[in-house]
Amino acid sequence: MQAFNKRNDSIDFDRVVSLNNGVWWVGFQDKESGLRCNPYLIIEGDEAVLLDGGSRPDFPVVMMKILETGLDPHKISALIYDHYDPDLCGSIPNLEDMIENPELKLVTSGFSQMFIRHYGTRSQFFNIADMGYKFTFKTGRQLEFVTIPYCHNRGSYVVFDPQSKILFSGDMFGTYEKVWTLFYGFPDECSSAGSCVECQNDKSFCRLPGYLDFHRKLMPSSKAVHFALKKLKGIPFEMVASQHGSILDRSSVDVLIKELESCNDIGIDQVQPEE
């Protein structure tokens, strides 16, 4: 995990960051906010898709980084949204104006469509169910959609890219915290000890409680999270790119999955009856 953390050493967070296989992080380091939002761009041949494009205030930075890749925005064929929150969808009208593609697709779940349209969208919606839970580029490269209902809304899903082995997890495996790096891996002690409670090796700040607390506050119930984990841990991803927080390696996500599987106080399950 320490090698994964060292990926931050040479990164200029004010620039676009290449992950691998045509995948780019086009977010930014908001030092004033603990809720960092991470849009991702996938360029495949002469086509591209943008995942969870960000809020309206974020739009100038996101678009600047898209242009920095050398991509003509007209080449973006789809905007993919795993749920309907404004921190993901607020910039849709701005993106539509810049992309100017009459065939631009707005890809999301059927449940989310009725909310996303209230952002003033003009492009045609495409339901992931009608697409067979896959998006196919002109080259044949595919993205897979895996539903995780109620994590954190009824229509939520994740996106898996088999070519890059990246799981774009939306709000799952995210966190809210002031301490941030783009890449993060839990110390080796977390995976070998079986329970990451504190960083034993150098007594550094332990980030695991923040991840668990984020899920307790954002997800509706333990049942919803446990149901999602059963589906997600079987996916052969090597990296998780969440909407909030840091990009995690597989071993770190396995630690997080184990801890979340033992949590029974998520969402409504932590609410105590009123006296």
C-alpha cells in the first residue's frame, strides 16, 4: 500500500491526472471542503465519456482539465451519472453547451432520470437497463453497470471498466475528510491485522473511521450496504475511483469491505427511539 501512496509524490493536483488505459481524473483539490468530488474521463479512440461530471461551480476546472488532455469536447458521446445529486449533475447544462453534440447521451438509471431532468437537460436519456447494463464504445470496449440499490438512492449503480480494472464506485467507498491525497492505501498492518483501528507503524492519522462514518451517515441502512458489498467484492477490479475522497487500491478496499460488513449501525440502524 505504501507504494500506492507514493503515486502522490510527483502529482500536480492542478493538472489532469492519467490513471491508466485512457482513464483520467479531471477533478480538483478543494482545500476548503472535506467533500471533494471526482469526475472521471475515459478516452477511447476518437470517443470519450465523462463520469459524474460535477457541480456547476466545479465546471470551469473540470472543463479546463478535459481540454488539457487534448480532447475535443465534441468527441464526448455520453455523460454517465450513477445517481442524481447536484454535486454530480449540476453542470449538465454547461457540459451540453460545450460539447454541442446533438447525439449526446445522458446515461443513468430509470429512477434517476425523473430527477436529473430538473437540471434543465436537453440531451436524450438512456436507461442502463435498456442498454443491457453496458455501454459500448465504437471500438468495442465496454463499461459494465452494476446496480447497488439504496446506496445511496434507489437507482444507484457503479461502473466497472474491465480494460483498466477500475471500479467507479460513486458514493460507495467514499469519505468526507480534510486530510486528502488523490491516491491512498491503508498501511500494511490494516490488512494483516484484520482490523484497522489505528496506524500502528508511525502513529499517523487513521483514515478508516472517516470512511466508516461517511457510510453510516450517507447510506440509508446496513442492509443496503451489505447487499451492495456482496455484489461488488466479486468484481475483479484493481482500483476503486469513488466520487468522494481518494482513489483506493484493491487491498485497501478489501479492508474497507471487511469493516463495513461488520457494521450494523448504518443509516436508520443507528437511530435510537425517542424517549
